[in-house]
Amino acid sequence: MIKVLVVDDSALVRKLFGRVLSNEPEFEVAFARDGVEALTRLEEFKPDVITLDVQMPQMNGLECLDRIMLQRPSPVVMVSTLTEEGADATLDALRLGAVDFITKPTGAVSLLIDEFAPTFTAKVRMAAAAKLPASRRLKERLQFRAGAAASRPSVARPEGPEVLPDAPPGDGIVLVGTSTGGPPALEALLAPLPASFPWPILVAQHMPASFTGPLARRLDGLCALNVVETVSPLPLQAGYVYIGRGDADIIVSKRARGPVVMSAPAKANYPWHPSTDRLVRTAMENMPARQLIGVLMTGMGNDGAEAMAELRRGGGQTIAEAEETAVVWGMPGELVRANGATWVVPLPKIASRLLTMVPVRAARP
């Protein structure tokens, strides 16, 4: 039985969310009207998952999430709005420890709830299985609880062969795919890379279109690299990270002056968007596989696993995030199971692995 605490100041939303979850036999549901009431229910109900509205009176969702992560860390799915303000708040929540988010239906929620329900229940199930990093905010938790915090043991996986392959020849592209838990993972990957990193980095992060622009701006402020959202065709340049626009796909194409990155309408045969599989395949159509590196990080499902396995078989190199650091070891786990990972690397070490694979060129005197 998965115990779910639904936190929302709207009685109608609580009723509708409760009805959706109660239709599934594995869920036991409780409710809170605001953040203050939610905190009082943590110890008595002991939820396995919390759905948490961003905007609430008395204590908003971010303040409540911050306390949850100190008082009783639990998988939290934020419930947001499809606005730039909602996107910024959701990105803040993911940095604070929320494992995922879902956007409320626009318009009359009651009329769209049946369409919303499958995604909602899938995200709650995923959150119940998600791992919260044992080390996250450990010092603050110890201070808050004035006691010891136990860390879950994890099984270490090999990071790959001991001898590094030769650096790929010439210019190339790094192709990154991620989903649930992705924004903090992207920050951990990109922030350590220097502005002189010689290959452009293309990112397919599963997100709505209203979220990918704020994500790109946020990462741009945190990284030495230039981070931009891909809307119109752009030439590929060293020192740049290109974030795929949500609700569409990010692809590599060719122009007279060389390869470009661009946004393309989503294709029905790719179930997740922006699609990592489609990104990798279009890159392989336009560049030799040996000049491509695929990085597959946290996320549910298998997007990117098949294409990156093909990339490795074709002579490219791939990195799968290790299970012990992934919030959800779906996408990278599928790549490992397909024998498609050249390397299996914990998240904090992926950037340094990239720097050994694509050495930064020394500046000319």
C-alpha cells in the first residue's frame, strides 16, 4: 500500500485528486489544506509520497517542502501551473529536494481530470519508488532533529574500464538525456565544466515548453558555459549548451556551413519530449559516431537507451548515471541492461569523466 498525502488549499482539487488515487487499489490517501497542516500529518500518517501545491496560504509549497526535507524527508511531487512564475517555483522545489512535478490542467480542472489522471498516478507511483540521496542536507537535518541520520547503503557499480580510450578525433557533440530528477542533475553535470569545454552540449530534458526557457536561464546563471533554449536553428558552437524546447524535439541537422541544432515538432512514435532517442539518431545521421558522446541520466522510462546503445555499437562512447545517485534509475538502467554504456558513473563524477574524454585545449599564447 502506497500512502499518499495530498496537500492543496482547494477543496475541489483535494476531492478530485483523492478520487483519482482512490480508484487505484494500491493507494491510501490523506489530505491537508495547507503547509502547516501537512507538517502536522507527517508523523501521524507517515506518507510514502506527498503531492504538494506550490501556491498556498499561510505556508507556501516551497516553505513546506523545505521543512519536510528537514523534518521527515519524503518523495514529493510538486503540483504547479503552466506559467513562468510556476516554472521558476518548480525549479526551486526540485533544487530543494522534490523528485518530480506535474502541472495542473488549465481551465476547469473537473472537466479535464480524466485526461490528467493517468499521468498523475504514474508520477505518484514513480515517486514512491524514487531514491532520496541520503547525503542531501544531512547537516541541516541533524541540526533540526538533534539526532543521528542513517544513510542507506548502496551497491557500487563499476565505472567502466580502467584504461581510458583515446580522445575522439576532431570536433564533436555531447548528447544528454534526462527526465525525472533532471534539473538538479543537469546542474551537477554542467556547473563544473569550464567555459573552454570544446564540444557543444545538447540536452533533451522532458519538460513542458513553459519550463525549458526558465531552466535554460537558470543554468546559464550557474554555469561558465553559455546555456540557451533551442527555438530556432542555431549553429553548434563550443562553449554552448543547448536545451531542447519542451513539448517538441531537439534535433541535429545540416546546413551548408555545418551542423545546426534546432527544434522540431514532436513525432508520435517517440513517446517522450524532447526525445533523447530522436536527438541521438539525428546526430548519428549527421556526424560520425566516434565524434559523439551520449550521457543518460536520471529519469523514468527508457528514452535514449536504445539510441545510445546503437551509438556505442557504432563506435561512439556513452555514460550512464550510476544507480546509487539516480533519483530514478530507469533511463540509465535500461542503457546498462542493453550493454550500451561505455561507462557507469556516479553523478558527481560525470563532468570529470567528460573532461578526460574531451580534454580542454590549452589557450594559445
